[in-house]
Amino acid sequence: MPSIFAAAGVAALAGCATTDEPVIKAGSLTPADFTDGGPFVVVAVAPSVSQSQGAGQPGSSAQPIDLNHPGIASLPAGVDVIGPATAAAGAGPTQGVPGAPTLGAGDQAKVGPAQFVDARVGDINGKPIFASQFFDTGTPSIEPLSRQLMANAQLVRDRKMDVPTWEAEATRQIATSLRGLVQDELFRAEAVASLTPQQKQGLFSFLQELQENLRRESGGSREAARRRIEEEGLTPEEYVRRREELALIGQQLQTKVARRVNVTWRDITQAYNGRFYARYHPPQQYLFRLIIIRADDAAAKEQVESALAKGTPFEQVAKLPLNGSRAAKAGLETRAITGDVKDLKFFPDPTLDAVAHSLSPGQTSAPISLGSQLAWLHFDSIENNAKTLYDAQLEIYNALYAERLTREQNKYYGLLLSHASVTSLVEMQNKLLQIAEERYLKPALGIRPN
């Protein structure tokens, strides 16, 4: 079968030729030519093709292979197809045509700004943990930290937060997120390992249904579904994987943790009358409203008495400018009732305090002389914010259940962690803090990251 000499490959040798070197013409090679008689160069004649042109590209002189005749290419003029015999007899007339270089001798590749790449910070049972899981994507139980770290870095730049405070806050956030990520992964892996074949099939069906629902909710369009998910910062694949992780973690929590939690009616009543007593039996609040003016201000006195005589609510009268600084709160004075009311002192002034003790809710006093001042006191109401056991039982149940669930969850997490192969949490935390400083703090301060 005939072969084709690649003109471009042979032409690369032409760069070493000079005008003083002899050119061997076709048919003139003899054994004597392969002696030390002098240098020679073998080149091939080929059409000049620019760097911007190439096989199959617009403007290229190269022709595509003829698929109706396999092994034979349709070539442009100036390129010959020769076989072994012809090649042995002589390569034909040859001439070197060096092409123009694409880059100048001093040209350098452009270097763009530094780009952050993902960093591996540790492993959990052989599964790599990357920085992006903390800063960019988050996990089923943790939100990405990027936005908050960046916002705090801007506060440092604006001198509204110092660097040690930024580092302390970042350390706290990273430690919390790291605990959540390790816990999620241990729960997920344990759930996968304990799935029965039937549960695995059920999970597969759940994920299929999730994908169908996703398309259905987006009007049946896969592209619309993709856009809707990416608005949440996830790709469709990440969204489905996140839901799978949530399902596995939830299943593990239900079977290994939640079943151990029990809250009885006795627990609720004991908490109501014991540790939660103050929460559901707050002190009563006595609400008074007070108007005080100068005793020699006859116009103000006339205005108050006239308004009250007309039946204007005391609260509205107490809002008048004549009431001075008390007008902003409509003269409100609140007193918490602890112990016996008779022993309480509502006001420092004995006269005013005595009047307060004499009033009942809804009553207003006559003008009270307080030396250079004149006052009116109104007993507005008594607030009782206590809750009965019937009203408080659901809140108490939820509080007790959450406490016990957290306690059991921590115990189970500790058990899994003791049998797991996990990179030191302190080591991962330090790496993440260093990455956070490089990605958020230094750029905000105009410092080039390392």
C-alpha cells in the first residue's frame, strides 16, 4: 500500500539548512553519497500552510480523506503520493521552506492573577475532605462559610473589626462546621453500611422520584430544573446527592438515636413545676401612667384637667409635650410584683407611692402636689403572663425532646468517632483557618495571598 510523506514533519528539518548546503535531487542518490563527502539535507516540497490554517479548518489547503477509498487522501497540488520503490529510487526534487515563528524570541506567556484551587484538608475513613465543602458548597447540616467570612473581612478592612476578632470568629465558625461535617459523614457512611437490599432499592426509587419531581416542578424542562437548582448554589447532581445524604443521615438518626429518646407526661409536669417554673410563672406587672408638670404652669394644669374631664384617655393626655420626657412612652411606669404587694415600694416619693397603693386598675388620681411639681397618676392595668400546664405542655415536650435527642446524638457520634479513622480535628481546623485567611482576609486588606 502506498504511503504518504508528511510534508510538515519533514519540513521541520529545513530549519537547519543553509544556502551553502548541496541539495540532492531525485534519482541522483548512489551508495557513494553515504560517505563523508559532505553534508546534505533531504526535504520535501509542500505548500506553505499558515499557523492559523489546519486540516479540516476553513481556509486550509489540506483536503479531507476520501472515505470511498480508504487509505488514500485527496491532496492538493505539489504533494505527491509515493511508494517504497519510488522512495528508494529517490525522493524527488526537494526544497526547504522555513515558516515564520509564531512567537518572538523574547515573548513570555502571560500570567494571570492568582486563582485559588481546592485543597484537601484531611480524610474521614479514607474519604478526602476538601476546603470547598466548608467555604463554597456546605453540607446537609452546615451552611457555606464564604459569605460570612468575606463580610467579616470587609469589616476588618473598614476598621470596624480587628484581626484577632476576625480570627477568633473564623475559628469558631470553622470548628462548628468541621464538627457538623465529620458527624454527617460518619452517620452517612454508617447508614450506607447498614442498608438492607430492600432499603437500597427504596433509596434508588426515592432518588428517581426526586429527579422526576424536579423536572415536573420545573414544567418538565430539564434545563429549567437545572437553573432553579443552581440558584441555590448547587448543580443538579449535587442537589440529588445532597438529598440522598439527607435521607441517609435522617434514617440513621431515626433508627440509632431518636428511638432512644422518650419524654413522658411525668417529665413534662415535673419540668413545669420545677426547672421551667420561672419561665411559665413570671411576676405580675403593674402598669402605671404618670403626668408631671411644673406646679406654677397654670396653662398646662388647665390643659390636663380639661382633657381628662372630657374623657380623653389618660394615655393620650400623657403623650402631650407638656409631659416632658415621659411623653415618648405615654408616661408608662412598669413595676414587677415579687412578694407581698403591700410591702412593695412603687415610687421613691412617699406621697406618690401612697397614692399608687390606693388606686385600683383603671382609676386616676386627683392632682398630687410634689413640692414644685404637680402630678397625676393612673393605674393602667395588671399583666399576668403566666401559662397554665395545658398551654405550656407542647413547648416543654419539644424542649425536653431536643435536649435528650442532642445528648443521644452526641453519644452516638462519640462512639462512631472512636472507631473511625479521621484526620486530627485540630489539624484540619488549623488548615482551614489558614486557607480562610488566604482567601478572604488577605485580599480584603490588599495583601497578595501566598
